[in-house]
Amino acid sequence: MKIRLHQFLSKCGIFSSKNEIKNAIWEGKITVNGSIVKNISFEFNPEKKKVIYDNKELSLPQNEKYFLLNKPMGFICSRLNSQEKKLGKKSIYELFYGKLPTMVYESLITVGRLDENTTGLLLVTTDGKLAHKITNPQNKIKKTYYIETTKLISLNQIDAIRKGVKIKINDNGKIEEYISRPTILTEIEENSMILTIDEGKKREIRRIFNSVGNEVSKLHRLSTEKMSLDDYNLDLGEFCEINFEDIVREIFDDNKTVL
């Protein structure tokens, strides 16, 4: 799992401030696999490349942190770039700012992403390995959502979504097509349902409904495997710390071989 150089150095715990990290990089005091790196955003896999500072090899600490966030509407799941800041975008990382030690905050990553207009359960952690295992489609981790639609949900739409539908994506002229995995649909009403799916391609649920002639107007993640947002009593925008054992029990209990 790749990490940015400044995040890696923050997690190592040997620097007292962000400025000290930047200066060490810019002054050429950091080497990665024997080469001086002066780009603070340089990405690398710390399991495959050695980082040396002051003649000492640096490594990541073992005490990872895990948080469960009830993601609110209007927040993106990435750190803001300059253009996004100009547009007045909001990031979920703002919800953690000032509430965690700097080293922890700088190392946070989201476990997958919910789009800007999707709410609900989102795991945020410093543990890149765990994030990869949860998001890896081969592990078939189930996520459950509450969905509302703009049009009435027909029997044909229900049947197609359950079996899997053809999705076509045009990304700047590059065409991608795939068949969505079969889904579990419950509590079906005229304009709402509960949907469970075990893959997480970008905007997949919205694209599934678009492909059958409908549109999602509300999308809220309720759970990941057995980890249910309702069990944590969090309002939108609130988060709580959880431990690794919680995640193993609730998410991997029936599939521990992936750990």
C-alpha cells in the first residue's frame, strides 16, 4: 500500500512538527531506497523501500487507529486540493481536524469512498493494509444501503438489479463496460429499498439505477458486513474510535482468511 512521504514521516513519530518534516525533505536529508527525495508528496510502498534519516532507517509504528464516521451530505472523501478549496468544497478530514494528534490526523485515509451526496457509515483509519483488504473486490465485503429513487421502482427494475446490469462508462472518451454483481434487495417500497452489494466501483449504485431508467435521490450506507451504524449512536458528522478487534468481529468474522 503506497503512502506519501510526508505522511510516512508524520507516522514515524520522530519529528515534532509538520515544518520540521518539510525542512528535512527539502534539505535533502531523506533518502528512499538510497535516493534523495525532495518531494513531500512522493508516494512509495514502505514495505518495499527503505527510508533513511540521520543514518537511521525509519519504520511505521504498529499502533494503528480506527474510526467510524457517520458521513454527512456535501463532504468529499479526499483531502482538498487548491481548486476544490476555491470552489468551497468540504472534506471529511475537516471533521477530524483539531480532534486528533497531528501525526494521526496526517496519516488518516478513508476505507473506500462515499460520493459527495452519499451519507452514512465510513471507516477512516491509519491502517492502509486493512483498508486494502476491506476494499479489495476479491474479498466480497458486503455493504448495505438505504436508497430512495426519483421514479417508481418497477418489477423489471428489481429483477434486473438483483441479477446484475450492464453499466457503460464514458470517461473522457474512454469507454468501460461491465456487468454489476448480483445484489440483495429487501424492504422494497414504491420509491425506496434496502440494497446489499459486495463490490464498490465508483458511483456504482447510482449507475446501476441509471442503467435501468431510474435515478437515486438519496443514498445512505447503513452497514459494512455486520458493522451497523445504528449500533454506534452517531449523528451526521460525528465519529468515534473503534478497535481492530471490533472490525475483525463485525467485518471479517466469517472470512478471517483474508486477514
